[in-house]
Amino acid sequence: MRIARIATEDGPRPVVQDGHYWREVLDPFADNPAYTGRHHPVDATRLLAPVQPTVVVGLTHSGSRDDRAPHPQAFTKSARTVTGPGGVVAVDDDLGQVNIETELAIVIRRSCRRVTVDTALENVLGYTIANDVTLADQMLLDRTMTQAKNGDGFTPLGPWIETDLDPRSLSMSTHVNGDTVATASTAHLAWTVAEQLTYLTRYLRLGPGDVVLTGCPGTFAPVKPGDQAVVAIDGIGELSNPIRTSPMSP
């Protein structure tokens, strides 16, 4: 099943794809989503970020199987950094190098705490693409990565959620201005989806719509204002966002 969030005259609506139409649903997190009866042509709608998370958390040092030596560690991003397909990534000229990062994102279905490797996937709604935009120079100044991870538009998500997807070995690619600059696979990640959720929910509760960024297996690239960033994962699609200079006014 493909789940998305679209802009309508009545505001954002959760939808499920049915051929050439998006069909509105009452609750995309329900085991059997109920339809409202309204539908929209796929080619005439604007996609938004597929969820509005309360929690966005990412795994650090998860880019290689060699990273399993230390225990997992995580960082948080403000939910206000989330944007959708086409949303602007706003960067400040005086904060140093900006990197984009192609990452598989887990979307949580239900409230979960202290899951196990055997039960973790029961709590997953599906998977989407994340661009974990990072101020590389700021990572050297702040071990918590608050300075590096939380600019406006620093977490593009989309274009939709795929619920019937095996996340273990998906090809990933990163593109800047039409050029492919990095490729990898989710098979290179240090920790499986189940292992990541087992670790995270030992310390915090995740709930419907929350997002876990699973790691960057070398799928990063530097960008600058004026660039167009595209991050792609086979089985899901691609997510495109422009890089722009952050306006001086709030």
C-alpha cells in the first residue's frame, strides 16, 4: 500500500493510492483504513511530507557494518525541520558546509516502548525517504548535533510511504543538479530496522507518525544555495528539494 499526504482546498489530507487516484482515508495508521469517499487524481495533486511526526530521531555511526563495534547512539531533530517534496532547504552562509544525506526513514504505526527484535516490525507502518540535511562543520562544535541538524527544511520526507517493502537491501542514490554523486544500499547500514527500534524504544516511546532516520551509508554530498538535491531509494522513489539561502528575517 502507498500512503501519502496531499494538499487540498480543505487542508492536508491522508490518502492511499488506488490506480490513478488518491483516495482519502480517515486514519492512515489504522490496521484497515476507512475511506471517506473523496478521491483526487494522482497527476493533479501536490504531495506534502507523508506524516507530521512528533518525534524525529536518527541513528549516528550507522553507515557501515563496521560501525557495530560501539553500541548504537541516536540524535534528535526538531519536528519543525520536516518539509515535503519540493520544500525549500534553507541554509545560512555563515555556518559552514552543508551536506545532504540519503536515508531510509521508518514511519511508526502505533505507540511502542521496549520492543524486541522479534516484535519491532509490528510497530512499523512503512518506509519513506529522508534527506537528513546536516551542517558538517557544526558537528565539530556540538556533540549533540543540535547545531548541525535543525535548520529550516533540514528534514525533507517523501514522496510517500510504502508499507509493503523489505528494507534490508534497497539501492540508494544521491544526486545534485542532475548528477549522481553517491550510491549505496541499506544492506550497508550497521543496524537493522528491528535492532534500531529495539535500541531506541529502550529509552523513549515512539508513536504514530514518528520517524526514525536509519543512517547514511556514504550517501552524502555537499550542496550550496542554488543547487537541486534529489535523494532516491529503490522501491520508494525519489525526493527532490531546492537549496536556498536562508532569509535574514524570521
